[in-house]
Amino acid sequence: MPLTIAQRLDRLKVRIAELAHWRDRQSSPIDGWTFEGEPIGHHQDWPHREGVVHFAAEAEAPAGWPLEDIRLQLDLGGESLITLSYPDGESETFGLDPYHQEFPVRGRRFSIATESVARFPFGEPNRTPRLNKARLIWLDGPAHRLHLLLKQVAEAIEVLGGHEVVPHMMDAAEQALRSLDWPSDTAAYVSRTADAVMQQKIWELPELEDNPAGLSDEQSASAASAFEALTARLKELQKRFPANGELVLTGHAHIDLAWLWPYRETRRKMRRTFNTALSLMERSADFRFNQSTAHYYAQMEEEDPELLDRIKKKVAEGKWETLGGMWVEPDTNMPTGESLARQVLYGQRYFEKTFGARHTVCWLPDCFGFSGALPQILRQGGIDSFFTIKVNWSETNHIPSDLFWWKGLDGSKVLTHTFDNPMQGYNGFVQADCYLPTWKNFRGKVQHHASLLAVGYGDGGGGVTPEMVEREVQLRDFPAIPQARWGTVKGFYEEAHRTASEKNLPVWDGEIYLELHRATLTTQSGVKRKHRQAERALITAETLASLAHMLGAEKPRSLEADWRVVLKNEFHDILPGSSIREVYQDAEQELGGVIEHAKAEQAKGLQLLSAQLPKGSVGDALVVVNPSLVPRPLSATLADGTVVSAAENVAPLSVAVFDRQALQPAAGLKASSDRLENDHLAVVIGRDGAVASLLHKASGREAVDGSANQLWVYPADKPRNWDAWDIDADYAEKAVRLEAPESIGLVESGPHRAAIRVVHRYRNSSVTQTYVLTANAKRLDIETTIDWHDRRTLLRTLNPVDVRSRKATFECAFGVVERATHTNTSWEQAMFEAVAHRFVDISEPGFGVALLNNAKYGHSARGNVIGMSLVRGPIYPDPLADEGEQNFTYALMPHDGAWHESCVLDEALDLNQPLVTAEAHGLSVGTFAPLAVSGTPVAFSGLKPAEEGDGLILRLYEPAGRRGRLSLNLPSGWSASQPLNILEEPMERQGPADIMPFEIRTWRLRKG
């Protein structure tokens, strides 16, 4: 009875596996190894596994082996950078990891030197590292090629399933195997197959030969003949069953800047991966490789300039493709708009300076959702195309297209492609069973003839293997599977743009929300807080120095070096909180250094500003700078801890001098054991520690529904996967409200500031909250100190407000996004935790309530309840994530009218960047505003020195979706340029009004 195709496939796989045991004709062990200068033998454990260690040995191949067939096989017990040095002074370097363990050699004699770590590619420690394998082999080329070809035939048969070509391919493979003249000598056969899975299960194997005989010349020739015959048969079948689909292959090695390993290991991963890619280019004219991230190349420029020079040559030859246009592959949910602009500004400038070209493709395969501000930022940075595959990870709903126009907040569009490869996503394989599903899943095939496919081991680096390069060549001859060739990402998008110009592609409008990894908005709160402080400190430092320049001081210097540190730590596994503890120790130290330096620069800027001010008789002067576009009430905490909350205002982008002795608190501040009140708000704190009443005096409206700032602990925050990344939808099924505070009491009742402190305890943790109302405040601040010592728990604040609206407004980069407060559809149900920057607002016509913050990102808006996540306690990959103390502030703000009519953004800005103050003497009272903006209300992004040439760069944006007139008022002798893009170059802007909804506008300001 004939066998079925499935049975024949099983038999084929067994017989193919047999061939692998004769892949080498002979082998020769490499002895004489040293570990840190001391002898170490084969299969011997490392003496220690701390840090980077060094192996060394000398190797020499037997005289009769053909040089082109000699391979070095190594498994040292971890990841390594290996350097082979030859007697003529030449050398070659490779990366060694579990997927790259065989290397070609250029000579018979050479020395081997390594930099090794007892780690696997995903950071896992090898707790028992040993020198597992070190030998030279004489590769039997025909046996190797036939074995690989037959493997690919079996893979193709399996994935093609019921396709009518399958019986023909099966027959061709079986005929190739039948044509072989194969050895059967007992001693050699048993010895060569001893490491097979089934043989290893035998109770006791017979004595084995050390170096059993390989194929004879005749037997090897039969393999060569079988290979040629099988290839010819496949080519004939391809004529009858031509290729189905087209894929552009791009060699890739996703290297997470830090994740399950610290950055110092990434620096070694880069060198290993880059050397491997270069070695493949030396041996294949067709192979192409891409690598994003300006920061990586800048690191190579410092640490290994010779390696960077080799990369530059391959870039010039068109084999190595730099792309992305950004400093790193950042998270795009949490950075402020100015940070995202700097990612492109400094990224594009570096790529142009180093490689002579800018990029047109933004490459973000692995980020956890994408801000609606990104398309405009990219277009203004010269980037018209966008790539990711992370949208395929959404668990509930999926964007219905994979080749589409992505339209941003302002209407800017970038051409977007995402491929759906079920075999490791962007770390794809060169295999028929990778090609066919990827093409099958490509929904855009109706419009466009090809999809992209990135291949190569990644996340922990490594990249493409020699086998992948060889597989690509063989697969060119296969029938019925997609045609695939090495190409460039840029080339793929150029063709896709031609298609887009001829056909109507789908459009996705607004943010791209990932229905997964929602906890990355909360995990590792400490680094999120420092990141926001660093962003704001740099923007403010630049602003102060620039205002001083406009008043007569020297042009300030660029703070690019500090920005680079911030941008690095926006990487999509650092800022989101998904890395190991060592990463956050480094990140917090680096960001802390930026904050310290930026504060010092602010102090210099204040000195420069003060030096430009008129002299006078005020002996105890208070110099106040408002680094924003809105007038701000004079409210500040001075260097000595004194709080000032006065009736005076400080004009936008101005420096004001006050006589400190003449300052009086704004009238109306009152306080008691459970009440705080000023002219704007009346607050009652309940016995449960929550806000029992928040009365907005101007409207007479009660802001809260029942009570606000309810603290809830969710002790079953235990996601089914991705501990630091995810919050499962059922997290709230088990909840504990903190409603029996340990203490409540009035702690301040001064004329400028009053405060009530509430202390809660939960198991091993404490939450101390101080409700603060200053004399002139329009918001109730909730200063919070958490001392957290509980794992797998989530703490949130819930704020029911007395407002009804079907939508809530969440601030994002360069604007806002409106999200439903209901759960009518699966899309709305899935968005149970979403990003907001400095505020979330729920408003109805005439009244609303906003929740402001200075350190948090994870929010929700369900019905009339605004929620915000405060802290989590995951145990993987950092068992001590957010352990210990952290400090932050959030605030409740009732208001008249819509959020954009009632200073919500202004108050959020003030919470995140208070007025900057300094004490001085011998000045005159007055206000000096060198720059003013009038017309349609806009928001401030930055004022900084130009990166090239003279002048300053001013960047503003429209935050609410309005349009209208806009004008700049400059000092005498100063002028503003025509519109610039974020690269600080002239651009043609669209739109009939001076400012359009959510538009980013940039000018160069020059004197003279």
C-alpha cells in the first residue's frame, strides 16, 4: 500500500538527518587553549564567569585539506568576539553565539583570541560555562549543499501542504536520495551517528572511533551529482509552478540598546554582530544588511573607529544600509514632542555627517505603540516612510491594512508597511516555511507586488548566518513559493511610493495603539520621573540662555551632548521599564547627571539674564523667569524653602524682578484640619483620606462625584505573560481600597501655602500624600511619597468627577488625543490603560475636571472616572522594580469651559516646570520680555541655539486643534526667518492660516 505524503515526508526527514553526520570529511581538534593566560582543556569548566574573559589558542589545519573547505568550529560556552590572526599580519573578526559557531578561514595557520562572556544572546547567564567545542573541519561541500537543499525541500513540502507541486517535489527529493552512493562501514557509521537523538538514548554505545572516515571521493561525487539533478528538477518545476509572490529580504540584527543585559554588554554585541555582517558581505556579492540607530555608530566611532571605517566602505558600496533617521529606536508614547524632534534632528545630522546621507524611512519594528504626533515629526525631518511590525502583536483588534498611509494629528502622512511573519517576526529566517506564510499574510498584495521581510537573529543581536545566505541562493530555484531577493529597505519603499501614487491605499488616522504591553506606561516609575525632569531641565536651560542672548548676552552653546544621553534612555526597552535592574541603575545615574548639569546651565542662564537687567536700588530682589508662552501667577518655592504665592503675574517668556519684601500672598487662603480654601477652590478631605468635596467657586460646581483620589491596590496584578510589560484586563477583579488612613492632619497653614497630610499603609508599603493649596492656586496638588515593598501589586488613583462626556482628552506629544469614555466596541474595551503626558481631562459644555501629573503616563477614563496608575511591583525582569521610595505630584483641577479655554495645559506645564527664580540685589523692579507671541493660542516647545550658523531656533505648536493668525514680536534689530522644519532648514508649509491644527512651527531668530 503506498504511503501518504505525510508519511513520505516523515521518511524524507529521517533520511535527510542522516546526511548531516557526513557533512565533514575529517576533523582536527584545537588544543593548547588558555583562559586568562592559564591552560584550559576541552570540556573543562571556566575557572570563573565574572565579566569579560579571554581565550587564546593556536590552530593549524592538516596539509592535505583544501583551504576553501576548511572551517573553524567553536563553542566556548557563551558569546564571544573572536579574532583570527594570520602570519602575514592579516586578521578577521567574527561574532560567536549559539547561532554563529562555524567560520571560514583565510590560511592554514592562525591564532585565535577572544573576548567572551558567560551569557547567551538574551542575557541569560550560563551558570556552568565550559569549553564545549574547538576544532577544524574539512567540509565536504557536496554533502553539505545537498543536505541543506533537501532540508529546504522538506520545509517547502510541509508549508505548501495540498499544493499540486508537492508530489513532484517529494519524488525529486526521493530520487536524489536514491541516487547516492552512501557509506555503511560499521565502525565509521556508528561513530558518526553516535550523537543523533535516538543513539544517545541507547543504554551503552560501543567503543567509538575518534575521527571516523568521511565520504570517499566517489561518494562525495554522488552527492554533487544528486545536488545538480535535484536543482535541475526544481528549476523545471518552477517553470510549471512559478513563484507565488515577491519578498524583499533585508538582513537584520535587532540589537536592543539595553534589555535583559546592561548597555556595556550591548557595546560588545554591536561589535560581534557588525563583524559577522561584514564577513558575510566579503563572501557574498548579493547579501544586504540594515542597521538603524545613530547612537550605535557614534559608539563605534569612539570605541572601534577601524570597524566604523569598514562599515562606511560597505555603505558606500550599497551593501550596508543605515536607516531610521533617529538617534535610537525610541519609545514614542512617553517622550515629549521636543524629545521626538531631537531624535530626528540629531539622528539625521549624525547620519549625514558620518555616511553622507539622510534617511527617508523610520525603522521602529519593536516599539509599544506610536504617537499620532510622529507622522508630522517624520515629514518635517525628511522622512516619508514608516516601518513597524509591533502592531501585529495587538491581541484583540488589528489595523486592517499592512501597506497604508498613516495620517497624524495634523494631517501629515507617511507611507507605512508592516509584515506579519509568524516565524520570529522581524527576526525572520530564510526558509520556505517563513516566506510562504509572510506572503500569505500580506494583505496589501492586491495593491503592491512585494512585501518586506527582515531576516537574522536579533533582539540580542547576532544577525544573519552563513547558512541563511546560502539558503537564499538555493531557494531561487524553488517552485510555488514567493520569489525573494536581498534588497534595501529604502528601495522597497521607493517602489511602494510609486504604487501609492497610482493606487488608493488605505489610510489609518491617528495614534497606533498597541493592545498589549500597557504596563510599560507605569513600570520603573523612577526612570520615567527622571526622564521627564531631564527633558524639562534641558528645554528650560536652553530657553534661559536664549532669552539672555536676546537681551544682549553671548549666543549659548548647544546642549546636544546632554540631549544624546536623554535620547539614548528613551530606547524602547529602557524608558518603558522592561529591562533588568542594572539598566535602571545606569539610566537613573545618567539622567541624574543630565538634570544636575542642566540645572547648572539654568543657574548660568539666570546669571546672564540678571546681568542684562537695569541696575537699581532693590536690595532683596527676586528674579523670576517664565519659560513658557502663558502668563503665570507668581508661585514658587525659593532656594531656602520659602513658598511664595502672590497676587502678581509673570509675563510669558519674560524675566521679572520683584522686591521680595513687597510681595504679599494672594488673599483668601484658609485651612483647618480637614479643609483647604482659597479664592478659587474649596476642598474637603474626608475621613477616608480622599477628596470629599472640590468646589469650583467661579462656577459654583462640585467637581467630584462622591470622592476623588481614591487609592486602590490590585494585589492580583499577575499578567499571564510579560510581567513588567503587561496589565491583564482582569486586574481590577480583586481590589483593595485604602480608606483607613493611619493619620490625617493639618501640616501647613501659612499665608502662601496650606497643606493636609494623609498617611496610608498597605501590608509592607506606605503612601504619604500631602494635599496642597497655595494662595493663588487653581488646582489642588497631591504631593505623594510612596515607600513600596510589595510585589505583583498595582496602585492606582481613581477620580470620579461630576461631569458627563462620551470622550476624554489625553495630552500627547505636540497635541492631544480624544478617547472614548465608554466601551461600546472591542476597540474601546481594549483601551483600558492608555498613555497621557501631563493631563487627562473630562469636560462637558461649560465645565470640566482635569487630572494633572508630573511623573506618570498610564491612565484610564471610564464613564466619569479618571484613573492613573502610580506604581507596580513586577518581578521579571527586575525582581525589585520600583522597590523603595519615590516622590511625585499630581493634581485635580476643575475649570470653566473646555480644557483649552481654561488654562489646563498652562497649569500642567506649571506643575512640571515651575517658574525659575534666583535672589539678587541692586536691580530695578520690572518685567523684560524679549520675545512675545500673539494670536491663536499656541504652546511652547523650545528656544535653543541653532545647530548650524548664527541665531536661535524657536519652536511652537498648536495643542488643541485650532487654526488662526499668529505673529512673533521680537526686539529691535531681530528678525524671524521663513518657516523651517525640525532640521532647522527652510520648508514649504501648507495651510491658509498662520497656524493650523496641531501644526509644529519653527523659525530661526537672528539679530542684525
